[in-house]
Amino acid sequence: MSQRDLVDLRDALRAFAAARDWDSYHTPKNLVMALSAEVGELTDLFQWLTPEEAANAMQDPDLAWNVRDELADVMHYLTRLADKLGVDLVEAAFAKIERNERRFPTGSLTPVPVEKREL
């Protein structure tokens, strides 16, 4: 893992967009649509692979390069969207893990009912 963090990435993406005067185009709607498109491009890389091929995707240099490139695009748009919406992605992710710990206790395949506001 890199020593750089999401704050560094967020700041770099802000600077990149500002330098190109793209900020006005980076609305939540546009960012979520772009994010969806990039997830689709990542999906396309794995669509027809067997489970074994997918598990070994990073052993193929061309596929590995494309996977890293699409993951970066997904990370960029997700980070930019969270920034525009004021969401701390790390805190939101850890909060989700905590909720899932309650929802899916170990040793049980059946989710525990949780009220919507707890999600």
C-alpha cells in the first residue's frame, strides 16, 4: 500500500480539475455517471474470464495494466464524488463495516434485521 492517503488524492484531483477549469462539470450527477461508466469498463475486463482467470488477472501484464488503469479511474471518480458531497470515504467505509458486523454476525448466514436509519 502507498504511504499517500485519500487526502493527498483528493487534493491532487482538486488541483487537476481546477487547472483545467473542470470544476463546474464535476457535479454529483456527472461524477456518478462517469463512475458508473468506469465500473463498466472494469467489468468488461473480467466479463468473459473464468473464475480462475479472474483470480490470476494480475499475472497477465496487459490485463494487469488495464485493471490498474480502470481501478484508478474508479478511485478518481469515487474520490471526487465524495469530495463534492462532503463524504469522508474512510469514515463511511469503517461505519459500513461496523453496521455489517451487526447485520451479519459470524457463524450465521442469515442477516439480522436492521432498521433503515441504522444503515
